[in-house]
Amino acid sequence: MTVPTSGAPAGGTRRVLHFVTGGFSGATQVAVELCRSQRQAGRLEPILVLRRKRSTDPAKVQALRDQGLEVHLVPGWAHCVTVWSLRRLCERLKPDVVMAHGFPEHLLGRKAALQAGVPAVVQVEHNSRERYGPWSLAQARALARRSAKLVGVSEGVRRTLVSLGMPEVLTVAIPNGIRLERFAAADAHPHALREPGIVMSARFARQKDQLTLIRALGLLAQRGLRPPLHLAGQGKASYMRASERLVRELGLEGQVRFLGYHKDMPALLMSQRIFVLSTHWEGMPLALLEGMAAGCACVASAVPGVEGVLEPGRTGLLTPEGDAAAMADALEQLLRDEALAQRLGAAARQRAIHEHSVELMMQRYEDLLLAIGQPASRHQSPAASPAGAGA
């Protein structure tokens, strides 16, 4: 949903503070892209605040500052300390809007912003399955009533927010986007000249499901098909070891390559025919969008966040979550029917170009932020309801 632009706010450029985890996750990536775009466009003044984690890399933080972004860090070792520190920062920086990305940052960020008297707060939910308990869900519902907007990074995430009891009138979907220029050469890599291989780009974690893909590869071997599989990504060592163990058990050592962190994903994707996202849940999977932009024929698990991105039979194939046999059937279709794979890959690329550019995503966010109430209300409550779960 695109909110009509209302023009620059009276009295100067609107200051927007983005609060997100310092773990440099997908949510961090989106927040950083928003800051870059807003700084370049000049209609908003972005501030990036990271909740410090053990994995926060000082070199990455400095790299963002070297790009001209205003970046601050707040402690992350205790929620109460995070809220106190962010509140003090808001009081000093006086943002007009605080946009809090991800869980639990959207709870902590909105609570701190409201305590500091920030005129408007916005939640950005990046996943369709979060670890809400009764208390955190109650806080989220109370904070939602005091928020200007609740953004889901896909229609599936927006529907999840509504199903959790958030006000539907406040929820919008702004699909994530990617930098398409990285895949400009995709048309120079025709399907017939690509390796008939499979790529999955995802961290090794509880959310992702490399094991089902590996089992599907084992079933394909029984059918006389042995395509190479490239697994790109790092993550939790125990999940990676489990995948390596399953590869050995199924006798797939010669087919499966564990690439770890891969510096040039566009080149890898454009060299292969098929992209797979085997997963248990998603928000808006950037890796899938990259596979589409690269012109790969795509297969993905039918879970919230993926549904609506791939249209079955037109831009890709969907299989039930955790169903290795169904995934093997889908992959066999693509491996044996080159015309189908080529058609799906071309359609997926066109969909990525027309609907998932980072420029379109940025414009939608900027329109939303410029449409939010004027900063003259800095010392007014952003909503009539006084409830705020301690906010």
C-alpha cells in the first residue's frame, strides 16, 4: 500500500530515527538502505540507532559512518537499560518520527520514544513468526494503539499483525526490495548456458530448512538426477554440522558444496538455473528476490512471507513446508522440463524488476513518513489512548 505524499513538513526537514538490532540482520539491512535513500533524497533527515549486541561489528558501524550516515549505539545487555538509553538519546536528538524495526526492538524503541515525547512512532515487522509471549503480546497491542502506522514487510506479515490483534486500520504492507542493478547482466546469461545446478542462499538457523532440500536431493538421486547444490551462507555451527552429516549419510558428498559466506552472490545465481528457499517461516525473503532477479527458476516453501511473492505455476513453484518428496517433485519438473524452467525464471525476473526494486520500497516508506502528522505536535500525545504497557 502506498500512502500519498503530503509534501515536506512545515518548519524544516523531518527527522526520522530508525532503531534496529546491531546484529546486522535482514532488518538491519533494510533500515540501513532506508537511511541511505532518505539521506540522498534530502526530504527526510535519517538517524540510525543500533542496539548493541555481542556480534555488533565495530568495523561495519564505522563503515556506515564513513558513508555519511549518522549512527548511534545504545546498550543491549538489558531491556530496561536499552529503553533508558534510547529515551535519553531521543530527548537529545528530538526526532519527529521513530521507526522501530523488528522484535523486540519495536517494543523497546516505541516505549522509549513515547517516554521521550516523540510525536509519532512506527513499527516495522520483518517476520511472520516472532517469539511473542503473553506479556510481550500485550505490550505490542497497547503500543499499537499509540502508533502512527504498523508496517509489514510483506502482505503475509501484515496479515500476521492483524491476526495478533493489531488494529487493521493502522497496518500497511510495504514489500522489501533489492538493488536490481546487481543483476543487470542476468539477460546475458541465458538459461541454456547456465549450469543445471541449484543454489540456496540462507544462514544455517532454526528458521531455515536446508535439511529438507538435502533430503529432496537424495530422492532425486534415486530417480537418476544428480544436480549440483550450492549452499551459501554461514550461521549456527550445530545446524551446519547437521546438514553436513545428512549429506554424508545420503552419499551426496560429490554434489553438495558448503560455500559459507559468498562475496558475489549475483554471479553465482546468474550461473545456475534453479534457486531454492527451503524454510519454516519468512518475512519478505531478500534471498528469494535475488534469485528471481537473477532469472533463476525458483522453488520455495509455501509459508507466510513467501506466499504472494511467488505465484505458483507463473513465477515459480511452491511446496509444503518440510515436505522433501514434494520438493523433489518440483525440482524434477524443472530439471527435466527446460522450457518450463526457462519460462518461470524469465517471469520471476520480470516480477522482481517491476515490483521489488529498492527504489520502489524507498518511495513507499518515504511517502508514508511524509504523510504522518506534522512535527509541530512534538509535545502532544501521538494517540488519544493513554494505555502503553508501561510506556
